[in-house]
Amino acid sequence: MAKSRTQKIFWTAFWEDNPIFRQVLGICSTLAVTNLIVNTVVMDLGLIFVLVMSNVTVSLLRNLTPRRIRMMVQVLIIAAYVIIVDLVLKAYLPDISKALGAYVGLIITNCIIMGRAEAFASANKVYPSLIDGLASGLGYSVLLLAIAVPREILGFGTILRGTPWAVQLLPESTTKWVIMVMAPGAFFMLALAIWIARGWAGGAGEKDKGTG
Amino acid sequence: MVELNPFVIMFAAVFTNNILLTNYLGMCPFLSVSREVKASWGLGFAVILVMTATTTLNWLVYTYILVPTGLDHFWYIIFIIVIAAFVQLTEIIIEKTSPVLYVNLGIFLPLITVNCAILGASLFMIIRGYGLWQSTAFGFGAGVGWAMAIVAMAGIRQKIARSNVPPALAGPGIALIIAGFMALAFVGFSGMIQVQ
């Protein structure tokens, strides 16, 4: 019984309410970091860490937080974890930290984290909140990678560029789709991803939840 | 780094480095509010006001308080607090002094605290090492650029509302494709000035 409830929470957060293609939340960083797979993976890991930890913390403090100032408390909790991620990245992965730049800090205002803290963690126990955070984070990461992989292949002709495992996938002589690395490519790829995912999952059309 | 004229920075922030279309910031309200031109104007003005003021305030706080005391790695928390406090204060002042403005602008102010473009502008100005006037100009320019993009988008979406969009693409999907075309158009500006 307990297991099926866990699975249900996981599936809802991972797919049925997928942060990106269902709720269209948190896409600022989606678009900015998806031109290289390695940046995307680092961003995903940071985001999952912050999402899980902030969900757990918000859930632990849910009975102690006065309702009127709970948004402020949540923002401060999230900001504290983002600072941890930022310092760790600066210390161990300075190059990627530089490439991600301001976008690590912008995890704070990533609407997914606030959204999950407000909608789920502030009203649920610690363990379900942990599962919810993990599932939302994974759902977000999968879509981000689905956008990053074609962008990098078409834009640079490589996979995992900037890591020791880089593979030149398209021959050097191929014309690179410069537009894929630039801003418009990101918008088109995300629109395409939303289109495919919504068409495939059925229940297409408007489902408005996003505000911030 | 060459000292850039604040006006150059402002111009670049509006056109060549539009915070929405090249840095992807403030997408959430961009997609959810840009259904009506009127609401977009309201939100646009609120963003210009808050962004100009918070970049200036955050620059002062960062330079004169955080750096001398060695607390500069807490900048995320401090910036968020400054932004939230400023938004709250503005809301109270507008409510007391100008009821008309409050009706038009008031409902958009709370949305702004979680607008990533506001925090983003403050972070960019520190990372790029701007001075005080440069920061103010950058904040104002970025706000104008954002407002311009959302109003243009709302205009296009009002026309699109009557056309036949594939169901799975309706709403955010088609908005993103439009944003893509707008971004393409803005790429055309990038030859004019390069500011990083």
C-alpha cells in the first residue's frame, strides 16, 4: 500500500504534472543552459539537489512556519541551498561554474522549486515531499536533456563537448547550425519538445497553472 | 575592460542583449500574462520601475556593505531580500498615494518578486562588473527591453487567438515559437554593438 502511494506521487510529479511540458514552469534556465549537454547535466544535478533539500526542509518546518510569511521563509530556505550548490561548483568545477554564470543563482527564482514547496511540501510529510522533489527534478532533467542533445549535435556536431568523453558525431565538414546554439534555437526546440510530449501524452491543450 | 558609456549599455540592454530574448529571463510571466496587451503594459511598467530601482539598490548594497564585510557569497539571499522588500514597500506607497495607479499596477507587483529577470539583472550587473551609473542604465534598459518584448508578444497573441493552432501546440507551445521568431529578429540587432 505504502509503496503504491509512493509510486503514485512519483509518477504524478514526474510525468502527469511534468514541470516543463505540463505546467511550463522554470523554463528560464531550461533555455539558457541547454546548448551543451555537460552544462545541462550539472544544472540538473544542482536543481535536483536544491529541489529535494528544500522540499524536505519546508516540509519539516511546515508546522512551525507562520502562514503569512511562508513565501519569504521558503525563498530563504531555497537561497541557502543554492549558495551551497554555487560554492561547490566554484570549488570543484570552476569552468562550468563560469559557463553557467548567473543561471546557478537563478535557480532561486526557478518557479518549479517555489511551486513544489508551496503546492506540495508545505502540506505534506517529509517522505512524500522527498519523493515529490526527486520526481519533479527528474522530470525536469529528462526534458532538459531531450532539448540539449539535439541542440549540441546540430549546433556543434559533438556529444559531451567539454568533457574527456567528447565524441565528434557529425564530420567536421558538416555545416553547423549556428542558430541552434543561439537564442532562437532554444525557443524552437522547447516548443517542439512541448508539442511532441503533449501530443504523445494526450489530453492536449491549455492547462494553466503557471503564475510566477 | 573599457569603461562603457551608460547610454551604450542601456541601448544594448534594450536591443542587442534583450534580457528576455537572448538571456531567456522572465519567461514564466512572459508566457502567462502575454494574452492581453493591456495587462502586458501594466506588468511591463512595473518591471521597468522595479528593475531600475533594484539594480541600483543592489549595487550599493553589494559594493558598500557586502564586499567590505566579506559577506559577498551571501549575495543571492541579500539580493532577494532587497527585491522583496522594495516590492513590498512600493506596493504600500502606491496604495496610499495613488489609488488609480494601484488599481492598474498593484496586482502585478507581487508577481514581480518571483520574476527571474529582476534577480537576473542584478546578478548580471555584478558579474559584468558595472559601476553605479552603468548599473542603473542597465537595469532601466533591461526593463524597457522586457516590457517591449511582452507588449509585442501580447499583440501577436491576440491576433493568433483567432487562428487554428494544432491542439497540442496551443498556449505555451505557439507562444514559444513566436518568441523564437522574435529572438531571430533581435539577433539582427546584434551587429550594432557588442556589450558583454
